[in-house]
Amino acid sequence: MQQKDNVLAVITNSGSTNTPASTLTLYQDGSAVLAYQKGKSAARFTGFHDQTFSAGTFASNKLATLLAKIQDVSTIPDHGCLKSASFGSTTTITFQGKTSGDLTCLSKEDTSLFLDLKHQVQTMHKHIQNSTSSFL
């Protein structure tokens, strides 16, 4: 089990009609723990299983550098954007006790650092999709 001190960031997804809410806790060494919050819909989400990823699975150095440049992720705006009622979800990142706005609503009008962070999160999502059920 990882130590709390080694947590780099936590990515949270609200879930949708077809996907349970989830939390991806990323550690400094590139390992991570994916946990789903199924609640009362556990029967519907039987295909989604919590998962642990080993050290080096994720590009934690790249993410750490980007987060250090941003410093305060709470400055990432929460624009809000149109989403499907069934498939829409929100994705945020928590770093050093502060939480971002919805990363999925960022657009080309936003700062390049914020867009780079959105891209990093999307890259992690693709990796997770290739190894388990949907995360984001």
C-alpha cells in the first residue's frame, strides 16, 4: 500500500449513466490506484473493478513538472460545457489540496499549461481503457 506522502495527484470522475464515478490516485513513482464508487448501482456496474497499477505505469515526472508549473490547480476554470445527459461526466484533478475545474470543458481559448494537463489526463485515460473498464 502506498504512503499518503507519496501521492502526486488525484483525478476524480463523476461517472455517468453507463460508468460509475471513479478516483485515480497517482503516486510519485508512476503507480496508481483506481477505485470505483458504485453505490446503489453496484449490480449495473459489475464489469468495473478497482485496480492497482505498478510503479512506472504513468509518466509521473511529466505530470509533476506540469503541476509544478501550474502550482494552483484551482485556477483552472470551470467553464461548464454541453454534455450528453447519459454519457457526460466531469473530470477534476486535486493537487496540493486544491481542486481544478472540469478538465473536459477546457478549450483552445484556455492557457496552454491547462490544455497540456488535460492532454496528460486523457493519455492516462487511454492507458486505463486498454487495461481495464472505462475510467473517464
